[in-house]
Amino acid sequence: MAHEDRYGLPLSTASDEAASAYREGVDLMLAGWTGTAETLERAIAADPDFALAQIARARVHAFYQQGDLARQKAARAREIVATRGTERERSHVETLALAIEGRLPDAIAAMSRHVEAWPRDAVVLSLPLGAFGLFAFSGMPDHDRARHELCERVARHYGEDWWFLTMSGWAMTENGDVARGRAVTERGFNLRRANAHAAHAVLHAMFEDGSIEEADRLVDDWIPTYGRAGILHGHILWHQALGALEHGDAAKALRIYADVLQPSATQAPPLNVVTDSASLLWRLSAYGHSVPQALWLEADGAAQKLFPKSSLPFADVHMALFAAATQNREALAARLAVIEQRLAEGKLPAGPVVPAICRALAAFADEDHAACVQALAPVLGEVVRIGGSHAQRELIEDTFIVALMRSGDLSRARTLLDARLHRRPSMRDTRWQAALA
């Protein structure tokens, strides 16, 4: 009997065990659940010439910045599928391989062609979705809308599929349709609770509609079901730490940091290690809470090993947080020089917003708040181009607001905070009360 994936697409393997393990492994990957790598390895062991299992395992290697292993498995998958595989599988392997190699424009073009021909290929459809997907890191200013529109185009092919509801609901939320996005995401979450991407997406909706206490309860109730090795374990607790900060509870945020976000404690992928630690420590400091310098130095040391060179703009911005907070002007100047060279050569799709943010963060750390405001004001509308989620990018607006306050421009700070309160009317944010009193 011919084997198929969970979406009814044929699989080129004769092994029942390989097909079964692949289906399970893909579901675990789409759910961000523990055991993904081990399950895909079982599929490969059962059939070493199963190209889709090889490329899926390569993608998980890429999540953890295991570049050599990812490229080796991608090359093996390409080799296999050239002689053993359908047209759909060849396109599937090639699209994922391009993404693994960091060839974003080529990967986006291949993904678009593939989804047009095989809209129910969820693994390929997953590539542009989410805060760290191809669209988010493309530099495009409308990546939130692009994800939403893509999901709308293929929705009829998925119905009440738990994974698709999760991702399409989150795309709605990030594109500004928060109430609908939350409802759709919660439908997906209720269909499969062992789904870290759904828990995460619901937390984003709760962040946007100001349901901080409800988000806190969700994390407390759900996180015990999710292993610490889960790809989103630390990041989900990062969301809880943000909620604590909105209520001025720095002690709770620091406890969460020490437990699961500190580089010596976390099991997260490298990009999350750097972005979650840098952004939480920076927020704590910006809101007026004391952050031991030893925490900054430890996290910066780990980050320098993970991202020694300029790479993704989203990573570069968070590396600039470390350099600014530790007063490592040499590291920041070196990274800025590379970023500006790439910009001059037309190789920085996110554009001038990246060096502008880096310069603004350095000015903020130097307590030159007027210079921070001057650097950020012209590019605030372009911050979306660095990628990530709205909740993550709000760090930049928060820095701008604090810089306005400290430079004496309370009127503009009030205007921005009033706009935020209009977006999130149920939010009871205590961070700014002292400064605006």
C-alpha cells in the first residue's frame, strides 16, 4: 500500500515504520514539541533513502544553528530525490534546502511556486509563517500582511486542521485582527493541546488585547505539560516575564530569567537564547529596575559565541543591546561597520532601520536620550522590517518612549502610550506611571 503524509500527499518510502515515524515527526515539528529530532531519526534509520525524512531532520538542525549537519542532510536529500521521488518531493526538498542555506529570496520564490501547486504541503507552507519565518526575515515592510494573505489563500485546503488554525490565527493577530486571530488560534489549541506553537500564538493574542492575568494563568496551567527541552519552553516563559514587567514585578521577571532564559540554564535554539535574554534584561533596565552587570556580561559572552559576526538584522539588533548595555563600543562599532557596508552594497533588505536602531541603542546606553530620539524617530515606522513579532519589536518603541521621557518630551511619550492603550484597552500597565506622574 502506498504511504501518505497526514495531509494525503504520497511518500516515497516502502517502509511502514519510516512513513509512520515521519508523520509523527512532522506533527511534532509543527507543534514545536519535544521528541521531534529523535522521531525523524527513527524514520531515517528505517529507510536511509527517504528524502523527506532527511530534509525534515535538516530543518530541525537548522533551528538549532547546526549548519554543517543541516547542509549535509539537505545535500543527501537532494541526492536521493533526484532519482527516487515525485515532482512534489523534489520541489519540497529543494525549497527547504534553499531556506536552510539562507537563500531567502530564492526560498520564498520556490515556496510560492510549491504552495500554488501543492497547497496541502504543510511543511513547506510553514516556512514563511511565524515570527522567525522567511517572510519575517525577508526585510519586507508588510510581512505581517503577507502571512495573513497567504493563509487566507490556502485556508479552504485545511479546514479545521489544528496546525493551520494555529498559524493562520497568529497571522491574523499579528496583522491587527486580534479578536478573530485569538478565536481561531484557540480553536487550533483546543484541537491539540500538546502544541507549543498554539500556546505561544494564544499568548501573543493575549499580549495584544491586554489579557495579562489570563496569559499568566495559561502559562502556569499549561507549561508543566511541556518539557524544558521544548523549542519554545523558555520563550513561552519569556512572555510570562513580560506580563510581570507590565505590572512592575521585576523580581518575578528575574526569577524566570534565572530559571529558563539565562544562557547557562536554557535549552533554547541560539536565536532565542540571544533575543530572549537581551530583550528581557534591556526592558528591566529601561523600566528602571536594577540588573546585575554580571547577568549582562554572562549573556553577552554566550551571545558573542553564538553570533560572532553580523547576520540576521533581528539578531544584530539584539547583539547591539548587549554591546550597548556592556559599554562594548568596539564590538558595536565593528558590527555597525559590517551592517553599513552591506547596506551600501544593497545587501541589507531590511534597509537603514537596522544601523539606525543600533546607533540609537548605543546613545540610550550612554544616557544621550536626545540622540536616541533623534536616531529612532525617522525609522519607527520601519522597525517591522527587522522581523520577529510585534511583542518582540515593541522593545524598540519602549526604548523610544523612555528616551522621550528622560529627555523631557513627556507630551510625545503620552501620545504614544495613549495610542498603545487604545490598541490594548484592557491593559493595566504600571511601567510608566512614575515617569508620567
